[in-house]
Amino acid sequence: MQNGDHIVTLDRVEKKYPLGSTEVTAVSGVSFSIAAGDFVSIAGPSGSGKTTILNMIGCVDTPSAGLVTVAGRPTVGLKDDAITALRREVLGFIFQSFNLVPVLTVRENVEFPLLLGGGRVGPAERAWIDRLIEEVGLSDRRDHKPGELSGGQRQRVAIARALVTKPKIVLADEPTANLDSKTGEAIIRLMRLINRELGTTFVFSTHDAKIVAVADHVIRLEDGKVAENRLAAPAEASR
Amino acid sequence: MNGAVLRMAFRNLKEHRRKSLTVGLIVAAASMLFVLGSSLLESATAGLRKSYRDRFTGDLYVTAKSPKKITAFGWDDPGSMGEPLPLLPRHDEVKAFAATIPGVEALASRSVAFVQVSKEDSDAKGATLLMGVEPAEYARAFPEAFALAGGASFGPAGSGLLASSFLSRGMGEAAGPGGAVLLSSVGMGSSIREERVLGVLPRDGANPFLNMTSYVGIDSVRGLLGHYEGEGGAAEAAAAPAPALDEAELFGGEAVVEAEGAGIDAAALVSSLASSGSSRLDGSAWQSLVLKVRSEREVPAVREALESFLAREGIEAQVRGWEEGAGMLASSVLAMKRIFYYVCAVVAMVALLVIMNALVISVTERTGEIGTMRAIGASRGFVTRLIVSETLILSAASGLAGAAAGAGVVGLLSVRGIPAGNFLLRVMFGGPVLRPVLSAAAVGLCLLAVLAIGAAASWYPTKVALRVNPATAMIRA
């Protein structure tokens, strides 16, 4: 799994958190690579280090040791401005608790990352926003605020928001954890569809076996270490 | 993007409307009180300035240097009332220079003496603050000074007395137009002069102190204070050998020297003789020079020019503004104004702390939201702009609302008027009723202050917001 198409690489990554006078090791000696366009599941029980790995790939946390490379750029040592730009231009985020901006409407939430880039939202961008909202099935809710939506609808807004900047990688931290199983499956299907249509790399953490089965690359963690790193068979992955 | 920031800021304020309302009300109330208080004090000061500046102090006045404070009415210390003020050194030179300063509209020289007033063959007695002036010159500088309630003003000779309303009221007919009164200086020997009352000045509703002032030609005051040419003044005149007496002058002349019921006093006799021509009065003896300046804006420049001249020429004189010239009462009002601004500064600090505290709570409550924004690519600048915008919008809106409310109250009070219930308030208000005028400067200052407070209040909450780690926010969300 070490070739030029890899969009994410972790090399002997370690993360320790201070806890009082001692340190807790969240992940240790983690190395793996993710190919562009993969639909990757980082699986494992609670406390295995899934979110820590996602945070480091998402540049919202830094490793205590080792190297994380995202879209060909090592993230360690980058200044705040560069990290912010990397997050904005290369990465999209889907959070477990949706994390929409409560005062913005569905459309404004989706538009928001484009505004952060300082660019002008012209007709092409507006058309793209409308298409994303349509893709996630919320055309009739575009002017609603997050408080007026169900959990599944909010997560679909979050997906549209994560995709609006056409990022190379979308990171999803337990995207179905706060949803019922039916809605969760629909969300995963939607992510899979976008992954195939747009070629966006999806990396999501989960401990749900049904969702893991949909991934074409599974990285299983146990006690902060990689216990399994396998590519699914083509037939399996195409489900 | 700035549009997006403002939209979010507005909606955040609306979303947290209880907090916004609480902070907004505090800022609005402080703004209203500031505009109202400033307008009241500015109006009172303007009234006070008008009543003093237009009739007594001018914009600037020049006197001899003195360790004790000199006002337009004499010593500021009431205990020194009988003591004459020092003469302005090289008065004529100072006046000639002052006349050349651009911006000087009018100038007038003046000397003051506190005198007792009595009348021959009458028990009526009184006292007045006597201002010795060149009537024509003084009328040009202070046209309102000689407005009369009755009688006539100074003739071309400039002799006679315009009696104060206080004197006229106290002495009745005795100090009425046409009669003659005896003026005797207080605390400087027994110089006595007789003056014919020409007219009576009207009662000034603004300031009862001003009602004690009477006017005479300068030579009367010079005579009473002993300002003679080439001599050391009344004391020397009194000590000098008595000149030959003229019977007609002693018993039938204009200057009557007989103090009421006391027979002829030697010192008074000598003084009177001196003033009647045996010794010449010093024509350049003046205690002060009063200047009126074309506009308030030009006053500092005129003052600076005068002070430079005095320093350059080595003249031991000082230049003072109308506030100092107006004395203790005006100083009290101005001190009150200063206290008001100190209180406003304290209120501003409290408002700053309240806003800051409310914002910090608001930021803490929105840690997840701020963290999310940072995670999806919001720069530190974006977060800063968002927090600062929220504070500034809230401050500006509440400041404007408060200033508008203050302006409304000022307008209402202006129509209704605030009656001055007592003497002190009459002095403070510059009249029996204060009709406040909205101070544009106060409104401007208020809005600037609330914006500055808003900007300052956002500093710490912004710092807190920028400390939010996107990863922490993801965990908390």
C-alpha cells in the first residue's frame, strides 16, 4: 500500500495525552496509507484510537511522534494559517453530532466553507450548492435552520457541507452513531454514492460491523495499534 | 465574507436574545444618562458662560500676577474682599498689543472696589461691588452691561453711577435715579466720594451675585482706591502734609467729604481733596484688561499670543479664562462637570466588564460551534471578526438607542424647562429655568465611547475563542 496514489500516509505515528502527572498513550506505532478515492473504514471498539487517528489526519491534532502526510504535505510543523488552509481546501469534515452552525439555514450551512475561503460565491458555486442539497434530498428544507431538522437530515446537511469545497478527502467521525440504523444505512449509502461519483476519498471511523462491511479498505485498531489493515475484495467492496 | 460575518453576528445576537437584551439595556441606559447629563451640564455651562462672559469676564482677562486667585469681581477669597486688587503693570502697552491680536473682538479696562453706600440725611445704607470703567469703551465690549431697568445711562462725561438692582432694592428711593449717594471704600481708609445715581440696572435672574454690581466712571474708583499720579496711593496721600484748603470745595464742592453722622475726618478730607484735583489721578491705573474674542475656537490662540507677549516683555501679569474670572460658583459647576465625567468613566468601566463577562459566557457556550468553524477552515481572523462584530453591533445599536432616548428626554426637558428651585440651581442653570440643548459633541462622544468599549470588551472573549482547539470542540460537540 505504499505508492504514489496515496493521499494519506501515517508513518509510526504516536499520540500521548497528559493525564495529571502521567501520560496516556492513545495510539502507538501506527502506520498505514490510504489511496485516493478509497472508501476507508477505521474500525475498533471505543477507546481504540479511531477519533485520534481521524483528528491527526484532519490536522486538528498533531502526533507526539511519527509523520502524517496529507495530500503529499507533511502536517507536522505547519503554521496555523497553513493548517487552516489545508483543512479548508483539502479536507471535509462530517461530525458525529453533525455540528451545524445553528443560526444558519441549510443552504447557508452548505455555503459556509466556501465563504471561509474568501472566494466569491458566483452562479457556478450556487448551482453546485443547489445540486448538493438536491443530492442529499433536502431541496424542500433549504431555508430551514438545523433546529428544525431531524438527526438524519442534519447529517445529510453536514455531508453536503463537507463536499461543497470539492475536497480530496472527507473525514467522518462515527457519522451514524447518533442515527437510527435505517437512517444510518441511508447516510452510508449516500456517502458511498458520492465516493463513486466524485472520486472523493472517504475515511470514517465506526464500530458498526454493517458499515465496516461496506468499506473497500478496513483499518482495525485495538488499544491504539493497527490490528488489521486490509483491502476488501472487489465484489465485496462494490456492495 | 464580511457580509457572512455580519449576518452570523446578527443572528447570534438574536439567538442569545436574553443576554443581548441585558447587555444592550445596560449600554443603552449608560448612553442615555451620558447624553442627558452631558447636555444638561453643557447647557448649564453655556448659560453660565453667557451670563458671565457677556457682562463681566469676557473670554479672557489680564491682571497682575498674584499668588491669590483673582476673579472678575475681585479676590476669589471672600475674606480679602476689602483689599484692593493690584494694578495691571504696563497696562497701556498690554492693551495696545492685545488690540493687534487677530480674533480679538473687543477689549475694555476695568477696576473694581467693594464700597459701602449711604445717603446724606437718610438712614438708608447699602453696599455694592463697584466697577470703574470707561463707559463708552465698556458699552462697546459689553453691550448688555448697561441695559437699564430705569433712569438714564452714562452721558458723554462718563460720570455718575448705574446702581445695581440689589442696591436699589435695599436703599429704595435713596438710590433711585436723580439722587446722590456717598460711596466709601471698605478696608482702605475712609475715601469717600459722592456720585449722582443715573440709572438702575435690572435684576439678573441668572445669578444673584451679578445683581450686586454697580458701574461708575473709572476716576471714581481710582479716587476711592487712591490711584494718583506719581504717588504711592491713598496711604501716601493720607500721610502727606495737608494741602491748602479751599473753603468752597470743602463745604460746597462736588466731592462731599463728610462721612455720615461722623463730622469731618482728616484722612477722608485729604483723600477727597486729592480726588478733587489737588493731586492728579493716574490715568493709566487699571486693575484688569478684559478681552472678548470673536469665536470660542480662537480663544486659545489669543491667550497664547498674549502670554507670549507678557513673557517676552517681562510684564508681571497673567491671563485667565472666563471660568476663573467667574469665581467660585462657576468653578463649582465646572468641578461638578468634571465629577460627572469621572462617574461616566467608572460607568464605562463597569459596562466594559459586564459586556466582557457576557461575551465570555457566550463564547464558552459556543465552544463546539467555534471549534467546528475552525475545523472546517475558519481562520483565526474570521473568528476574531465574528466576535468583534457581535460586540460592536450590540454596543453600537444599544449606544444609538440610548443616545436617541437621551436626545428625546433632552428635547422634552427643553420644551418643558427645568425650574431652578433655589439659589444654587439658579447659578448652576444660569437662570431661573434651564432649557437644555442637545449636545452634538456628547452624542458623538457617546457613540465613540460605546464603540471603543465594545472593541475593548471583545478583546478577552476573542482570546478565549481563539484558544478553542478544533479537536476539543469535536469531542465536546
